[in-house]
Amino acid sequence: AVASETCAFPNLGFTVKKYMNPGEIVFISKNGLEAKKKGRPHSKICAFLWVYTGFPASTYEGINVEKVRENCGMFLAKRDTVKADLVSGIPDSGVAHAIGYAMESGMPYRRVLIKYTPGYGRSYTPPSQELRDRIALMKLIANDAIAQGNKVVLCEDSIVRGTQLKNFTVTKLMQAGAKEVHVRPACPPLMFPCVYNLSTRTIQELVARRAIRALEGKDVEDVSEYLDPASEKYKKMVEWIRKDLGVTSLQYQLLDDMIQAIGLPKDRLCLYCWIGKGVQKNLQSYQDVKNQEVLACQ
């Protein structure tokens, strides 16, 4: 059997025999595997696979997704000083981050948000904002019996546009009686749209870029100071996002902590979404990707 996700195997009684390298070609027959082309064993792999897009039971490069997310939550807790009553995660991908946070902090993990699963998938991937908003509105239900009067640490995989977190998730928790909401994303602020994944199409969609535009009064090309958590510009950007979301506090994961949580060397990970470097020179922008799509369709 061949699959792109290792989670496809256990229920069939299969075990992983080989991980394919990028560009590798093998011939499979009743006699086994025959290598036709060697791959590139040291190519970069998307860090977002572990933080958000990957299935929790899957393993990439021998590293399990769920375990990495727990690690991310533990790193968040180690650097946090907030005093809260409980830790919760935004279902589904934020849950393991929250469990890791709870394990490290000693705060109880409780579900203030329940996912209504039937008919509603991921709200990040649909192409239109209207559809993303509709899914975000319907799929999460705030549990007022848990939220009422409590200070909540809310773990999330990431903040991309911020519209759903602001308009639906945080609003629901406040309406359910939460006293405070402290948001803890498991990765740094997203600064660049992925040139391979079309779910985020433009820089202007990213909440971090909206914050920078508001602070600078214009779009800026050099955002290097905003990438440094120790800089005043970074702190002002995070504060702008916090106010825009309407949350009590906001603290992002540090890039080095996220890398350590994954467990691969930095040069093995694609970190373009956060630092804007490391993408193949022939694919530097969303427009480059769109141009290639047009050529492929002609």
C-alpha cells in the first residue's frame, strides 16, 4: 500500500516500511520495491504540517504530529506568566497545543469550545471569505457552563487572517461569560503567504500585515524589525492585533521554540511563511504560482 499519510495504515494492519524522499521514484511489484530514481533526502519540509495542516495520527520524517503539537503547547506555557483558571484549545488542531500547555503549566484542560462536526470541515481552506465565515460561525459552540466566570487560556495553531477568531470564537466565549481570554498561537505571526498553498492568497489578508500597515501608515517591504520578538515594532504589532481581536492578552510562539518542538534542524524546515526566506528562486510569489497555473491550463 502507498499513502501520503501514515495514519492510513494502522487500521489496515500495515506498518510503515519506507518513507519516500522528494523526487524519488520506486517501482512496486510482488517482489518488493525497486528504486528507479533517488530522491533528495535533505530537502526542506513545511513546518506548518506539524503545527496545523497535518492529521494528528500521522508521522512525517519520523515525527508524530500530535506529539509536536503537545511540545508546542509546552513551550508556550514555559514562557507564559498569565494566571488563568483553565486551558482550552480551538478544535480540532488547537486541542493538542492546549493539552501540552496544560501539562506544562499544571492548569486544568477543559473544553470551553465544542466542535459541531457534521457538515463542517476546516474553515481555513475554503476560497471565499463568506464560506470561511459561515463555517466558523456554525462549527463551534461555546459551553457557558465551563466558560462562565473563568479566565481562559485559549490555544490555537495559528492566526492567519484573524477574522474568524475575532468575529466568532472570542465573541462566543465572552457571550458565554468568560472573564478573560488569553490567546496563545502555536507559531509566530504569519508574514508571507505560502507560494505553494493558495488558501492565503495575498499579503494583505494576513493580520500581521494589516497591523504593520496600520502602524506604518502604508505597506512596507522590509519587515525585518517586525520579525524580532525583542523589538519595539514587534511588540506594537502584537498589541495592535490583540486590540483588534478584543482579547485580554496575546502571546505568540517564538520561532526557535517552534523549531525545537518539531525536532528537525532549521535548515530542513520551510519557514517561508514566517521569515520570507528559503523558497525556490523560481517560485517567489503568489503571482508566480498563478502564472504557472495559467500556463498549465493552456
